[in-house]
Amino acid sequence: MSEIRRKGKAAKEASYALNTATTEEKNEALRLIADQLLEEQEHLLEENKKDIEEGHANGIEAAVLDRILLTPDRIEAMAEGVRLLIDLKDPIGETLEEIEKENGLHIVRKRVPIGVVAMIYEARPNVTIDAASLALKTGNAVVLRGSSSAKYSNLALWHVIQRGLEKSALPVDSVQLIEDTSREIAKELFTLNDYLDVLIPRGGAKLIQTVIRESTVPVIETGAGNCHLYIDESADSQMAIDLVVNAKTHRPSVCNAIETVIIDQNWLQQHGEKLIDSLREKDVQLVGDETIHQFDPSIAEVEQDDWSSEFLDLKLRMKNVQNFQQALDHIRQYSTKHSDGIVTQSDEHAEQFLNSVDAAAVYVNASTRFTDGFEFGYGAEIGISTQKLHARGPMGLEALTSSKFVIRGTGQIR
């Protein structure tokens, strides 16, 4: 039996024990993992340093290195995310529906674990902790497969989880890490239907599309983030500038950072220069359409009419529109259905935008940077779903559950 099948089988066996784990047992395991994270912080930083050094040597771009980087603050935030899950209600066992039939049958639909969740992800070693902690809280086993760019960090974090689980009542095999990061092993993971109940990819568009195309295991799609912020004609100038700057520069390497700002023609003429100056103060490289280039000739035109790529860096597209409908049309054509927003003082345009834009998260007068499980009160998140079945948006605890019907009778026959 191959290593990946052995680990898949071990996770499946562990999932049976997790089915009957109490909330107290799961919470204690999470507490132990959070404590272990802080206890082994220095070792985690040392192992992460190896990934960063290899990344520099291999020419990995700065935006990706930022996603790989661990710092004391980021490790503390990871531990805090785990602790937050302890305080959240355990969804397992929740009654979703109850029916009393005339023949005496008592039917209850209740929330249950999915079983075994697999994660394949790029960079972002924090996903190792996020996925494991969410899975454990919901009684799921999890099989993790990170990328070679974060292999030392992921392995060190997995060992932290194991040492925490060893002190708990939960099976150590509840969390598995596939250490081989080759494409061949990934393809085997895609078809591990005997042991996996769902597969969640988290990374760039290429990874996600590969998983969707090649996996025989059911997939929850987490999409790339070609996010937009539209500045309506009525938008308050300072609010609009602050929101654009935050949504682009707060952390440009993440999927909820905007890649395009769409600007009403009249607003551009009145306030465009100040917006451009504010972005340049943050070292943002700007490209735009022909009108934007004419407004400021130092802004290069968008290459090959590319309005769909995800920069994940301090680069921003600027699009001029004549009216509200043109903004909606542009978003409809190029959005990846992740997070899109409008800055406006018009209640009519706000409501129309909320109802018309097809995205997992739609904003009025707020930064798209809030599309995040922690910010939404879910604790850690396992990803941001851009699909419409089962789960959409930041996926917290409930997204990692299914349901089953429990029927009690007194001898009824049909």
C-alpha cells in the first residue's frame, strides 16, 4: 500500500472515533494544539526560515514569500484562531429539522461531520493549522498536502498538531500530512475516493482548475480573487480613497485584495488625481484603460486588454466607466465571484449593486479585506468558496458538516 493510501486509510479509521468525540474532548485538543504552537514558536520560525531561504534561492516572487512567511505575530494569530474555535458553538448534533408523522414516526435531520476532508494548498503554512483545527472541531479527520515552497513549515506545524493530539483524547491519526509534494502524488490524492469524502483546493487559479478537472473526489471550489471596487459618482472622496488604498495595500498578496478599481467618469475628473497620488505614496504600480492613460499619461495602458489576471502584488488596474451599468457589466464579465464592492452615497445604487453582483461577498462602503473567516466571527477558515452548492464565502465550522436523517419508530411498516 502506498504512503498516501496508508495515510488516507488511517484518517478514515480516525474519523470513526471522531464521530463520537464530545465537544469537551475536541475543545481540549484544540487548546493543547494552541499551547503547543506557542511553546514551539522558535522551532517553527527556524523551519520557516529554511523555506524562505530556499524561496529566495529559487527566485520565488515577494508576494508568495509573504504568504509563506511566519512571524511571532502570525504564530500568535494562528494560536488565537484556534482558541476562538473553542468558544464557538459545536455544530455537530444540531437539530436542523424535526417532523412528527401521523403514523407515529419521529424524523429528525441533524448536523454531522463530513468524514475525511482533504486539503491541497499552495504556500500559506497557516492553512495547515486552520484546516486541522476546523476539521477537529467538527469531528472530521483531515488529510493535508501543502506545496514544496512551504514544506519545512508545514512539516513542523504538523508535528505540533501531533504532539497536541498525543496529549488529548482524540486519535493522533485524525490529522495526516502528505509530505511528498510531487504532481504524481497529488494526482493519486485526487482519486482517493475510498478514503476521502471531499477535496478542497486552496491556491492559485491553475491549481484550482487542475483539481476540478482531474479529481474524482467531490470538490469544494475555492476561487481566485479578481476583486473589484467601484467608485460611484456620488462616492465620498476621502472614503473612496481610503477604501481603495486599504483594499489594495493592506496585504496585497491575499485573495481578498482588489485587483481593479472602477471609477465613474465624473468622480475621476474631480478626485482622480488625489486617488492616484495616494496609491503612488504606497508604491502601487498603476495601469489603466485608454481614458485613464489620457487622464494621466504616466499610467501605462492595460496589456493585451488583460482585466482578468490576479496580481497578488502592489499593482492595480484602473477602469473608467460612463455610468453605473457599465460598472456592473465590467464586473459581470471579469469577476471571479469572490469579493466585489461599491463606494456610494446612493441607496438606490447600493441596493442595485448588492442584488446584481454575483459574488460570494458583496460590499457597500467597506474594504473587501474583510472577506475572511476570522473577521466574520468563524475563527479560522478552511477557504473561501466561490461556488454555489453546499458552501459559499468564508468556510467556517458549518461548511465542514453534512446532515443525516434519524428516524425513530415503534414498529411502523409501509
